[in-house]
Amino acid sequence: MVRRPSAERRRQLTEAAIRVMTRDGVAGATTRAVAAEAGVSLSVFHYCFDSKQELVESVIETITSHSVTVVREAIRPRGTLRETVAAGFRAYWDHVSAHPGEHMLTYELTQYALRRPGFEHLARRQYELYRDTYTELLGQLARDMDFALRVPVPVLARYLAAMTDGLTLNFLVLGDDAAWAEILDTITDHVAGLVRDTDEVPHGP
């Protein structure tokens, strides 16, 4: 067997765990099942992860990074702020449409962590990652496109996290239809309306 650095093995096992959890649920992702999916021995699993809690935490961070990465790549200054925001939402929505099972898993991970003593902080970490991502993206856009927000960054970041979370769950429950494009347009208009040019901001006497 080819020996790999521990960090690479952890990534391999984490991605295998995501596939197992998406297919069989979090409860069905035993260490044996994850090791088998990754094509490694149980000893390799236990060398990389001390516990299932540690694995779940790695899964949460990795599965969040999947959608975050596509949004980061899409969020770059375009002709207008609205076009920029629309590109970010569209990239996220395309990921949801292409990987519904993975996004469904995020909700199961939340419930699993909240109901299991000692795992509660993992659910909190999951939603902190959503908030922190929006905070970073908003800050970067404000600098790149020279605008100021009409609301504090922490407020808008949490609002966007809650909005996309609810919208994603609605999609997973109700399925795909033509309404989602109009819903995304409405959200894009709303977000674009929550910013103002920096020349509108008072700079003091």
C-alpha cells in the first residue's frame, strides 16, 4: 500500500465519509463503512481520526468548503454590483441543483450534532462557517467595488446565511421549478439595494 501523508489521508477519508453519509445517513457512516469506502484499513482511519466527532467536524468543514469554493470563484467584480451578486447566487444555486444529496446532508449533520451530547458545538461551528464566509465575501466586495453597506456587515452576513439556508431547504423539499429563478432575482435585487456608494457616506467635518 502506498503511504500518504496524514493530511492527505484525512482528506481522502473525509471525502469518503461525505459519500457514505450522503448515501446512508450520518448514523450509517460507521468507521468501518468509511474506511471501506476510502479503500483503507481501520487502522489507517484511527491513525487519522481519534473519534467520530473529529470526523464529523472535518466533514462539516469540508462539505461547507465545497459550495463556498464555487461562490468565491464566481464572486469577482463585474459590470455592476447586481451582476456580481447575481453571479455568486447563481453559482451557489447551480451547486445545490447539481449536488442535492450533499446539501441535504448538511441539515442532517446539524440535527445529528444538536441531538448528540458533546457534539452540539459542531452544529454551532457549521453555522459560524456560513456567517464567516459571507462576512469575508462582503468585505472583499466592498473593497473591490468601492461601496458601503446600509446595514452592519455582521447583520447582513447572518441574514444572507439564514436566507440561503432556508431557500436551500425549500428547494430540497419542494423540488425544482421555474419559480426559483424569479426568487433568486428577487433576493439579488434586495441585496443590491442594501449597499450604497462610498461617496454617499458622510466623512465627518
